[in-house]
Amino acid sequence: MHYEAAGGNKAMEDAGATWVARSHHIEYLKPLYAGEDVIALTWVENLRRVRSLRRYQFLRQSDNVLLARGETDWVFIDIASGRPRMILEDIISKWEQGE
């Protein structure tokens, strides 16, 4: 949500670019039961030329037990061509504004 609030979606639209998921990985560690609340944490692990790795952790709120962890490898692409393109500095700055 912070990315959108910082103008990230508008910057991508203006650039004619977007993010697509290359791969997802999730590891389930403990069960979660109906009615339990979850804390979801997410952060950008790294930015490379055309890719970015975002990691996630899910914790049970009552005891902070780690329930699951995962990651998504994202690729920045040109919408018109569908080909990867370099992540623009303006896009990177939108992440930094929200953190």
C-alpha cells in the first residue's frame, strides 16, 4: 500500500512498465486455526537490474510464532513489448519513500 501512496503505480503507468511474478516460494512451518490473527511482514530483499526479490513472514499475533515464510521474484517489464527492462530510479525511490 505504501508504494501506491508514494506514487509508485502512477510512475509505472507513466513509464509504460509493470511488475510480473517470475516465481513464488512459500514454506509452511506451523498451523493456523480459524479465528486466529496473523501479522504479515514483507520487505524488498534486493533490487537487481531488472528483478527484485520480496520476502514475507507470517506470524501468529498471540505468540509471535513464525507460521510461514516465503519469497517472490519479480521482473520489471515493458508493457508494450513484454520484455524485461531496467528498474527506473523513480520506481526505486517510490519504495524508499514508503519505508
